Amino acid sequence: MSQFLVAVGFGLATASVVALAAVAVSLQVSVTNFINFAYGDFMTFGAYIAWSATRHGINLVPAIILGGIATGLLGVLANILVFRPFMRQGVRPVTLLIAGVGLSFIVQNALTVIWGAEPVRFNVTLGNSLHVGPFLLTPGDLVMFGTSVTLLVLLHVMLAYTKFGKALRATSNNSDLAKACGIDSERVVSITWFLAGLLTAVAGVGLVLQESTLDPTTGFTELFVIFGAVILGGIGRPYGAMLGALAIGLLTEISGAYLNAAYKTSIAFGVVIVLLLFRPQGLFATKGKIS
Amino acid sequence: MVYYLTDLLVLGCINSIMVVGLNLQYGYTGLLNFAYYTYVAIGAYVAAVTTMGRTAMAGGGTYILGWTLPWYVGLLIGGVVAAILGAVVFGFTVRRLRSDYLAIVTVSAAFIFWNIINTYEPLFNGATGLYHVPNIISTSTTRYGFIMLALSAGILAIFVWGSRRIFRSPFGRLLRSMREDEAVTAAFGRTSWQPQLWIFMIGCFIAGIAGGLFVFYITAWSPYAFLPLESFILLAALIVGGAGNYWGALLGAFVLIEGLAELSRFLPSFGNGADVGAIRAIVIGFVLILMLRYRRGGLIPERWLHWYGPPAKPVLPRARFAAARRAR
């Protein structure tokens, strides 16, 4: 039983990281209506920027903020240079998907050229594991959990109560109608890319702190775990993605405690496949954005 | 020099076989299979374990079967197993899912598959992989290159001829019409998914054969030979060369895969060794995006047989909206 509870604790820690990235992906999909395959590499990019900043003597928190802003700008740039021209041409979703793969090639390998393929580590100590109730967590996990919850609450406040949040929800619901109401949807899309990049970068740093090493393929492998959470919650539904992340986090960690840990991510991928086959609208959603 | 050239040509032919197979799936039929290289790997593994016997690997190692069949039988079995696996995957996924979901499922499946092969040693010797796979004929290295060149070029010619036949046949026409608009095709009474299943299996069979040839040529195979990246490179080669056109597929394989790999040898070396491959991948990414943007048909676009007349420019609802907005 205690093993189970410890695994639940790990699951919560994993979920707090996955939730940030999944919400970011879901937010972007809800507004732009296609899946960006380069997200994992955005995550790696943010983590590398933060890592590089800490190496130049900047503290971890400002470094993460720096990484977040850089990744947000990368997202905006990707939208303007790559995706928006395609959207204007009115291409099929497949083309956008393949363009995303091309972008992923570029980002991932640019990181390899700049920082090398060797795994690197953050020079921070997470502290020793603590017994928090029945769980076994590091202070770093707790900080990550707190950060994640804070960011998600902030995001909720923004979506629910600000004018921009309203515009975003309107654009996501019906982009043409939103335009007709005078909402500058291109601006909304740009800001969404920025926000998504920001959240992704924070998630990237959290992931690296948990897994302890960072290399240019870290994010790409994690991408499909994130897709799992996104799909579980119903594609394009940020709130569903949070629950999806919780489910994926618990599932991978608890199964990892009882099976060979090497199969941990395979469990997440298996969930993705089974869900897409039998319930593509997601577990919680009544109707998905893309169906 | 001769050795270098034959090596280049053999690898070019094997890559071309893979791209020709992918062309049947993506180019002719529009089935986006991001896990194509997994079938290549299946072909390679099966061809290896059915021909290499139990004693080939010096350090022992564990793998299934360990038969000593003749190489051509092993090659065929590899292709058939890949095709059967393709049929199973098709049955579960392709019939049910839209293109982008399909892509996620195929990549996830490829990751799981990779993970199992890498972790579970009794199957194909885990992360170490198989090595010392015997040559199909024992001879000198140079001469073996010539023999493999003749073999792979011959098999490539057969597959190109076959895909030409398929393209011009009513079967190929049906596939293209399903690719362009499934609803219209259904309106003409063609609602069956079987043509897509057949072409998917043929594509996977070709992938398996290519994998078998590959393993007989390089004599080793391990999980690090089929990272998910490889499927993307093949897809990029097909799109740059020209999806739907077998000449385009050949051109893409030779230019994007072989040409770039060879050109990058002449780059001045700087940084660490990984850089050459990384720069190559960056170039592939840029070329892919630029081609999609400015020349979506590829270098040699799909040919329209003359009795159809030139293709009417497809007008999607969103494109029409965009055009109206531009005109305004």
C-alpha cells in the first residue's frame, strides 16, 4: 500500500509538469485547430535557454522566466513564418502536420548544433526526499507542483475573467464569428502562441529537473505523453487537458511501480492509442474540438 | 573509389525502395504513416533471424527463431510479416481515424514497438541488436557490393514497374479518387476500405523487403537503426521528390537522403561529430517547409494521365474564403 501511495506522489509530480504542457498544446489547438508536432522541441528549447542562463550565473527563477519568454517568442515566430502562410492558403490539416515535423527537425537539430547532443544537467539541488504525508517527494517536486497550480489558476482567471480571455474563447469557438464581432483574431492567435510557448518552457524545465538530464530529444519523446493528456481531456479543451494530465501522470507512475519501469512511457502511448481508437472525443468531453 | 560508389548506389537503391513503398501509401492513397520505418525494421529483423542461425553472433545473445533458411526465403518472410503487421495496424487504426489522429497513433505505436524491442531481450537481443548477419554469398567485400547493387537495383526496378502498373490501373485510379474526396467516391458506389488495406499491405511488404536487403548489406541491426526520425526523413524525401510520382520518389531518395549525406562529407568539420547529421536534418526541415509552401507537388509532381485532362484547381471552402478576402 505504501508503495502505491509513493507512486501516487510521483504521479502527482509528473502530472504537474505534463499538465502545463498539455494545457499549452490544448490552448493552441483550440484556437488554431491543428496539432503542432514541434511542441516537444519548443519544450526542449525553453529548457536549454533556462539551462544556459543558469550557467551564466543567473538564478533558476529568472532563468525559467527568460526561457519562457524566449519560447513564447519562438512560438510567435513559428506561427508567423511557418504556420500562418499555410493557414492563409487554406491547406489540408495533413500539410500543417508535416510542416510541424519540418519545424521540429529544424529546432531539435539547431539545439544539437548549438549545445551538442550530450545530455546536460541543471546545476541545482532539489534537496533530499521528504515524507510529505504518505508521499515521498523532493522540495523541487513541491515547488514544481505549486508553480504549476499557480500558473493554471492564473490561466483560468485570464480565460474566465479578462477581456482577452473572452476574445480567446470566442476565437476558439468560432473564428469567423469572432472576426465579425471585431475581434482581432490574428492578434489573439499570436498571443496564444506566446502563452503556449511560455507554459511549455516552464513545463520543459520541470521535466528536466525531474528526469535530471536534458538532451535535444527530451521534448520530442515527451510530446506523445503530452498528446496523451490532451487527447484524454478532449482535444482543444484546456480544462480537460488538466484532468488528462492528472490521469496520465498517475497511470504512468503507478504502472511504473509495478511493471518494468522501462515500459512506463509505453503505457502512456498505449493509452493514447486505445483512447483515439475507441473514444476520440476524450474521456470527459461531450464533444471535442476536432472530431 | 569504386567501393565508395557502389556503397552509395546500393544504399541509394535500398532507400529508393523504401520511398517507393511509402509513395504507394502516402502519394497514391494519402495514408499518412509516420511509422513506416518500423516496417522496414520488422523486415530487417525477421530476415536476419530466419537466416542467421543460432551461432552467428560470437557473444551469444538471445533472439527468436534462429533458422537457417536461404536468404531469398528470409527476405520474403520479412516482407510478408511486415505486410501482416501492417494489415493488423490498418485494421485497428486507419479505418477509424482522421489524418492527424492517425499520425499520432502511428508514431505512438512506433514508440511502443521500439521500446519493447529495445527492452525485451529474448525477442531480438534488446538494445544490443543483431550483428554478424551472414552475407548472402561469401565473397570479397568489393564483389559483394556489386552483387548487392545488382540485387537491390533489380528489386527496385520490379517495384517501380509495379507501382507504375498500379498507378495506371483502375485500382490506382480508385485509390486516387478516395484520396481526393472519399464522399464523392462513395457517391459513385465505392465505399469499401479494401483497396486502401491492399495498398497499405503492399507498401509495408515493400518496406519489409527493403529492410531485409538493408540488413543483408550492412550485416547488423539494432533499435538505434530505426529511431522514429527515419520515417520522417523518408516522408520528407517523398514530398520533396514528388508524392504520387515514382520518379519523384526515386529523385527524393537519391537527392535528399543520399545526396545530402554525401554532400555533408565535404563540409568543413567543426564542433563535435554530431553536427554534420544535425545540419543535414536542419536542411531537410527547411527544404520540406519551403517545398510545401511554394511547390507542394514536389520536384516532379504527380502526373495526370492525359485522358483526365489537366486537373481542375481544387477549391477548398477555406481557400475560397481566403481568396475572397484577398480580392477585397
